[in-house]
Amino acid sequence: MTEAKLPRLGINIDHIATVRNARGGEHPDPVAGAWAAIQAGADGITAHLREDRRHMRDADMVRLQLLCESENIPLNMELAATDEMLKIALDLKPKAVCVVPERREERTTEGGLDVVGGHNHIAPIVRELAANGSRVSLFIEAVDAQIRAAASTDAQVVEFHTGAYAHAFDDGDQEKADVYLETFRSGAKLADELGLEVHFGHGLTFENVAPVAAIPECMELNIGHFIIGEAIFMGLEPAIKEMRRIATEARA
């Protein structure tokens, strides 16, 4: 059983790159954003190198890795289970890799990875990444079959997709949100029993994060879009500190 600790806070800096790419050029620089997040107390930096490079670029990932190594902060590279991304991750050697589903037509990640259906494809990728020194996470729904399939790979972590919960909460459907929370609680217990560390991410905000952070097995929250958006109004450091305050108080 996992010893209860405060959840780490990973900051996803993808959408700094989204703003940059809207005009082209080099500004704002997502690596500068990562530096600012580290200075504000982020426990890790997350970045998704998509196949279509809609936000992060290959050169960004190299610079991020150098920054995170110099600051002794883990870079969590999100990637699709493809040969191209596997090769990049093997060369880059980030501290952490999170394998996520990816479709070209989606606006953002829309659900969890199907580890059950794709086990024969995913497991060798996980094995190579783990053997290369990266801590591997699988981004999945909090469903027993997916959790057990994840545990049968060399992955050390599962990250539960919180997008549907966030939508229900934001729509004011508390009954539906509570159903998702219960699946998170039971899923986190099962994952912990199977030896997997439990993370949560997608769609989390100041308003909806506390019940997720309160789950005892929750060891890490990965949050990007909301914090980058709030930084426009209140600054990146205050946004990060406020998210940490809420998550910390949820475990009190």
C-alpha cells in the first residue's frame, strides 16, 4: 500500500507553444515557460510531442531535457505509441514517458489508451522505454481491465484520464461527477495493490481538482491548459502556487 503523501504537481507547458505557433517565430518560448514553472515550484515538466507537431517541436524537447537535467527536475514526455516517437524518446532519454492515445483530428486527448486491445503493440514499447531508463506511465481510463493490462506491462505508473469528470463537474452535473470520482477511488486502490503509482490529469481546474487530489493514492497531478490560461490573468507563479495550495489542503 502506498504511503500517503502530498501529490506532486507537474506542469504541462504545451499551450505556451500553441500560442507561439499561432504566429510562428520563437515567442513565447515554452522552454522559458518551463523555467518559470520550475522557479514557481513545479515538481516536473510535462510536454506532448505530437505527430503533427501542433505545439511542441523536436528542438523544444531537446532544450527541455537539458533544462530539466540541469535543474534535477523530471521531464515527462507524452507521446503516441509509434515507432517515430519511440525512437525520439529513446534518444532523448527523459526521466519519464507517458504513452497516450493520439488522433490527428482531435482537438486534445479525448480519452484513455486502450491497453487491453493494444497490449501486443504497447507492451514492447513500454519495455524498450523502461530498459532505456525512463519511468513509463500509461494514460488510461480508471477501468479495472485497463489497469490490470497496464500492470502486465513494464509500466510503473498509470495516469487516469480526468477529462470526463472535469466536463461533468463544469457542467454542474455533480451526480455524474461523483460517479467518476468513485471510479477513480476504486481504480486507484486497485492500481496501488498491483504495484502501480497513480497519477491524474486532463481538464483539472481550481474548482474541480480538490476531490481528485484528496484520493490517498494520488501521487501526481499533471495540469497544463488551465494553468497556462490562468497565467494570462494572474501570472504563472500565482497560478501554480494556488493549484498547489488547493491540492495540499485537499489532503489535510
